Amino acid sequence: MQAVCADGRAAAIWGNKRLATDKDQLSDNEGRLLALVMRIQPTTAYQLVKTYAESPVSNFNASKGKIYPIIERLERLGMLCKRKLEGDRRGTEHLECTARGRKAVKAWVIEIRPTHLLLDDPLRTKVQSFDLLTPQEREDWIVRAKTELHEKLAEVDAYGREVDVPFKEFVHDNAVRSLRARIDWLDMLFLYVKKSDAA
């Protein structure tokens, strides 16, 4: 069985068996990476690492130790194909999404998982252990968190003016609203902590 790259070249799927449908289901990290490849292809693993590292809205661990295994798995599944750059002595490979990869990304986009509905928030989790802190440490923590969220908001605004991605206005708006909601939540928490500590 073969997967076909965008330019019609065949990319071998490792192994002889047809892969089960559930093996075609992408994790969120795989979906994000493969969708990024589709948008900027042909690309390289280095360019993917750089893109993630420069994005203030990505929480994805973009180290080579994380990216390369995902690339290898997607290639094994026939969702990515690699092409060596001619004349490149470093062995750089261009990555492209196959038709099978495009289909998997589409399925990933359509699916809404329970984990997508209420995202993990370490700040929210840490507040559950506020009883370990002194009143002053609680206030200092909230002020520091708010300051860093305001800095992140400025960074996201600047980044939004520089990049061009599909549905950019909505993607950017989501990031900004999420940050502002967390800032508002910290304001309420600060007032509550002040009143509780005074009582």
C-alpha cells in the first residue's frame, strides 16, 4: 500500500498490513503538527521547531525530542512524506502532507473531544492549594500572574499583527479573550483573598 505526496510521488507506508482506522486518529499534538505542515509545505523539521518556538500562542513542547518522533510516526502511517534536498550535505529533508494525512487532519478538525471543552489551567489548579500560602504570598502570586498575563497579551497582540493564518481574526480573538478572561478571574480572586484575609 502506498500514500501519495502532493506532487504525485509515492510514499511507502512501513509494514505490509493495512492500518486500522483508529490508528489514523491523530492526537492533538499530531493534528497540530500535520496541519502546520499542510499550511507551510514543503517544510523541514527545523522550520517546524522554529515556528512553534516563535509562537506565543503555542504550548506545544517543540523540542527535537518531541517533534522528530511525531514526524517518524506520521511518516510510518503514510501521512507525511519526506524528500531529500538535492545538494544539501546535511541531509535536510522536505516534509509534505500526503492525501492520507490531509484526510486525517480533516477528521481531527471535525472531532470535538471532551478535553477540548474545558482546557487544563495550571493557575486554576494551583489556587486549590492557596491554603499553603500566607496572605501576602497569595496577593503577591495573583499580582505576578496578572502582570505576566498582561505581558503575554501584549506579545499575542504583536504576534497577531505579524502572522497570517487561516481565520486569523477568530484565532487571534480567541487567544485575546482567553487571556482577558483569566485576568478578570484573577481580579475577582484578588478581591476575595483580600476580604477573606481581612476577616
